[in-house]
Amino acid sequence: MRFVAARLAQLVIVLIAVSAVSFLLLNRLPGNPIITLLGPAATPEAVAQLSRQLGLDKPAWLRYFIWMGNLLHGDLGSSYVNHQSVGTALKQRLPVTLELLVLSQIIALAISLPLGVLSALRPNRFLDRLSSGAAFGLLSIPGFILAELLVYLFAVHYNMFPATGYVHLTDDPLGNLRSLTLPSVTLGLGSMAVYMRVLRSDMIATLQQDFITMARSKGLPTWWILLRHALRPSTFTLVTVGGLNVGALLGGAFIVEYIFQVPGVGLLTINSIYARDYLVVTDTTVLVATGFVVVNFLVDILYTFLDPRVRSARFAS
Amino acid sequence: MRDSQAESQLTGAAVVATAPVVAAPPGVNGAAGVPSAYVARRLGPAFWVSAGWVGLIILLALTAGFLPLQDPTAIGDNAPRLGPTAGHLLGTDELGRDLLARVIFGSRTSLTVGFFAIAFGILVGGGLGMIGGYFGGRLDTLLNGFGTILLAFPALIFLLTVVAFLGQNLFDVTFTLGILSIAPIARVIRANTIIYANREFVLAARALGARSHRVLLREIVPNVVPTAFAFSLVAVAVVIVAEGALSFLGLSVQPPTPTWGGMIAEGGQVLAQAPLVALWPSLAMFITVLALNFVGDRLQTYFEVREGGL
């Protein structure tokens, strides 16, 4: 428990640091939201009045505390540009991003688990070489290139899936899946390559352990050994990497959201950047950073409970 | 696990993670005795092909001004969306600009940002990592704490916001990416420094009365440099992808300067009519990133000190 408490304290420190640095840095950056709102021809009086109204005349550190205080009360403020509440906007957009994330991870795991296990069973044979090569290639394709390739193949050439747009789950569940197919495949293939490589190398190590030899000598069928004996102890690194990856995708999915015009948090961030909507950008950056840090924390804790060796080592201390 | 985590943090920065090195951090005991650890100490033809491509693209970028290429920004000289012909080996884009010239000139942005950002990261992050790893103690704890906080930032979204507000020019993009690369590079270099800091030859040098800076420069640096070089090639690939994402969004070097990411975005608009416009810059970027990853990955295995062989 002391380990959990220590990690929790670290989490709080990192969260404060991340939010303060994001807020202060984004506030210090050039480009004035007032000028953006009123246009360059605004009179000094109008600028001063609007600054007071938006609270921008106060020093940055004071605004940070005000903003933080409001945040802790669940108030994320409203956009300077369209006066929409950021909380409401996020409430609409977060589920979309999370759905995209879940779908992409399902695709990634559905391909990487069987491929990783089978490649590890016969390392350096045909299937292993093929899938390792494919994974290496996939890792070198930037997401936006993969996205354009998929759009060209499946939207332009074969017209199987829509290239852009999003259908709400409640409106039309099947259309929702269709509209998210290409974006989640784009994200999923990138994750898939990472997971496959990690699982493969852990699995190879596990298959050389004594308890596997023991299981083999008992005459157990190979598939049983792979699934019941070898898979679980081989997934520790996968869980860590998967968690880190999901955390990174919270922020990394935005380019895919932009290409396919999926109205998630990422698209909101990009559109707010284009509109110079500072508060929204700050809020989403801090939200994504928080998600990233919290996911990493959870992965670390989960890892402790998953691996009995780590568990006993950490509880002993 | 620590350095591989740092690597995955850096790679997480990119749209596509470069986990080749994450998969098997050097010295993972489980991998020993597996046929895959039996990689011959030869670099192999694929390595030289990849290294050749990297060399070629650097050479083209350096000499682009002297090559008999058309003006990559001249609008209206040629018919738009030409297929590949003798006059335009790769065809022309929507505005009639020669695609070969644009791909070659576009490599300048990607390579400049990639190599200079990582050079900066190696200089600062490598220095800090080596100092922390060698001296240890409170200084190391402090540097490590800063590193943990820096790594907690989701790099790509941060990069996007900073560059969007700071300015979309070569210097700001390179500098921001360089800053973001410090923490992950410092982690890797620190881990590698620790491996050597307690070896016998370092002890011998200290016993002979060598001062810290001499031990660092003469004993540690030569041993860390090969791994750092291999890792930095992979890091350059990550940065090239990140810059590509920025210019794809129109947030990197501004038009009319051609960039690969910008060209891919333009080509995406006419994907149905002229898919080749997007294909050429995509291929150039993919092959360059693949080659850098492959060369870096291979060198990492090549330089790896095998305990069994000592």
C-alpha cells in the first residue's frame, strides 16, 4: 500500500506541474485573443474593457489559480470565440474520442494477439518473418499517410466506407460503425504493430521457461499450453505498453480525427488552435495531459497486481 | 525497462510509435539463446540499401539548388495534374508545379528539422543524461524528477499548441521539437552511462587520478556514442514524422516553401482525380522514415555489448 501511496503523491505533483506549465506557457505565447476577437482596428478602450470582462487584465499566475479553482468546481469556463461552455463541448466530444480509442484497440488486439503468439511459437520462420517485417513497415508509416492510403483504397477506389463525417451511435448504430471504421483501423494498425512485437518477444522468453517444458512433457496440446500457460505471463509488457499507448493516443488521435472529421476532443483542439481560442486549447491540453498521466499511473498499479513477482516484491518493502 | 519506457515516450510523440527498439531493450535476459539473438555481426545488404537511401536523400537536399530541376514554386508554367512524362518524371500537381522538384526541395524541411532538432536534443539531453548518470546522487534525482514531469506531457498535442501560437517557421518548429526531445534522449543516455560508470576501465582511470571531466570525455563518451548515434537516427525519424504531421496541418513552414506533409495534404484534396500527387511525397517520407528506423535498429543490435561474448 505504501507503494500506491507514493505513486499517488507523485501523480498529484506531476498533475500540478503539468497543468501549471501548460497554462502559463500557453498564456505567455504571442498572439492576443482580444485582438483576434475585436480585430486589429479595435480602440484601446474596447480592448481594455474586453480584457476586464474576460479577466485577462490580471497577472497570469492569478488567472491560473482562478482557473484551477473553477476547474476543481467542475467549471471549465467558456470559449472566448463562440461563448460555448467548454465543459459542455467536452461532454459531447469525449465519448466520440473514447469510442474511437476502444474500437482501435479492439482491432489492434484482435490482430496482434494471434499473430504475436503464432510468431513466437516458431521464431524466424515464415509467419514470424512476414509479420515482423510487416510490423516494422507499419511502424514507419506516419498515421496521416496511412489514413490517406485507406481513404484512397476504401473510400475513393472501392467506396466501401465514407471518407469523412460521423454518424451518432444513437442515430444509426451501423452507420456509426461504418463512419468510424477507417479512423479506427488507421489508429489500430499503428498500435497493432507495437503490440505484436512486444508480445512476440515476451512470449519467446516465456516459452523457454521450465514450466512450459514441464507442460509439454505432460503431453498437453500446444494450443492449450500457449493459451493457458504461456499467454498470461507474457502479457506484462503488453499491458504497460498498451497503457502508455492509450494515454498517448488520447492526444495522438487528433490528426486522425482531423483527417476523417470525427468530432472528438482532438478535432476540437485543432479547430480551436486555428481559431486562436486560447481557453479551449488550454483546457483540452490539460485534459489530455491529465488523462495521459492518470492512465500511466493506473498502468503502473495494474502491473503490480498482474505480476505476482512484482506484487510480492513491492508489498514486502 | 526505464530506457525503453523513455523511448516509447518519445515515440509516443509521433503519430506512429517506433517500437522496434522498445520491443527488446538491450540486455533483456529473456532474449538470450533465442535464434533472433543470433543476428550475425554483419550489417547485411538491406542495411546498406537503407543507409544508401538516407545518404542519397541528404545529398539531394544539399544540392537541390544546383540540380537541373524546375522551380518548385512556379505556378502556371505547366499543365496541372500531368502524369509522369519525360519532362516531368513524377508529373505535376494541381497548380502545374513539377512534383519531382517539389519532393526534392521538400526533403530540405524534413531533414533540417529532423537532424537539427535531434542534434540539439543530443547536445542538451545527452549532456544532462551523462552528468546525471555519472555523478548520481541528489543531482541525478533532481534531473530525473524534471525528466519525469517533462515526459508526462503528451508531446504531440503540446507541440501542436506551442508551434501554433509561437510561429510557423523553420526555427521555431526545430527548436520546439528539440526541446521535446531532451527528456527522452537524456533517459536513454543516462541509462547507457550508468552501464559504463562502474566498469573496471573507468575505475582504473579514476585510480590513476583522472578528473571527472576527463573520465567523462575520454572513457564514457566513446562508449556511449555508438548507442547514442543509433538511437538518434530512430529519433530523427520520429521528428520527421512529427514535422510531417505539423506541415500536414499547415502549422509548419508556410507555403510556397514545399514540405512533404504539406504536399500530402494538398494531394489529399485531389485523391480521386490525381492520386499520384499525394503518392510521391508519401513514398518519399515513408521510405526515408523506414530507412532511418532500419539503420538505427540495425546499428543498435550491432553496437550492443553482448555480455556472453566478453
